[in-house]
Amino acid sequence: MSKLIYILNGPNLNLLGQRQPEIYGRGTLADVETDCTTLGKDLGLEIRLLQSNHEGQIVDWIHEARDAAAGIIINPAAFTHTSVALLDALNTFDGPVLEVHISNVHKRESFRQHSYVSLRADGVIAGCGLQGYALALRRMAVLTEAKEA
Ligand code: DHK
């Protein structure tokens, strides 16, 4: 049976493809979902991609993932830099956590260079565009396999 991986997305990522395409590209979150679903089939992973503009909703999904998911891939977007609540929620999750940023946050404003989520993440991918999600999924396949070995 496929392992379930949650792919959680924070604020404004519903506007991917329209919002600052010079930074975030022209692909949409629906494109990410399609690509990750296809790749997931090859990797033996089922994906559930979710997006919210509300911090508490993402906290609730992380709690849900505690029982439902083998791993979490998260692009917390702006909550990366502000949210102790997301860090605390991720610290209640036992499986692997991978943090994705579409842009290279280290090349941008200084406030984007601190991540609360990185204090929990097992790996971070930044600056690889939307491909970052697929890269994270490949890494997740290794990490969730290793857990069972
Ligand atoms: C997305 C956002 O919306 C920003 O707030 C982050 C992140 C960077 C990204 O690159 O995916 O600072």
C-alpha cells in the first residue's frame, strides 16, 4: 500500500502562476499537484496537496498528518519566517519533514533568511522553482523507506 505524504502550502501560494511570476514562475499549484501525483505513483507514494492562507488551518492539517501521513513536505511561505505555531505543530509529528521554498530565500530580503520551520525540518530545498516539490518527494521516498528498514 502507498504511503501518504502531505504537501502543505502556506499563504498566497494559491496564486502561483499569477503572483510575481519573475520570482515564483508561471506554473500553478495544480501543476505541482499533477506532477507530484504522477511522480508519487512511481515512488510508491500517495500525495495529498493542501493550501491555506490561514495559519491555524495548517496547524490542524499537521495534527491530522500525525495519524494519517508518513511524511510532510511543507512550503510554509511567509509563515516560514514568523510562525512558532507551525514549528510547534511540526515538532509533534514523528515522520520526516521537508521544507520547500520555490525561490532562493537566501538571495532575497534578510527577513526571509530566517526559518522557524528549519529548526524541525530534516531537509530544506530552496531556489529550485516548482521542481523543488518533486525533488522533495524523491527525498521523501528515501526517508520513509529508511524509516521502515
Ligand atoms: C514563498 C513565499 O510566499 C514567501 O513568503 C517566502 C516562499 C518564500 C517560496 O520561495 O516559496 O519568503
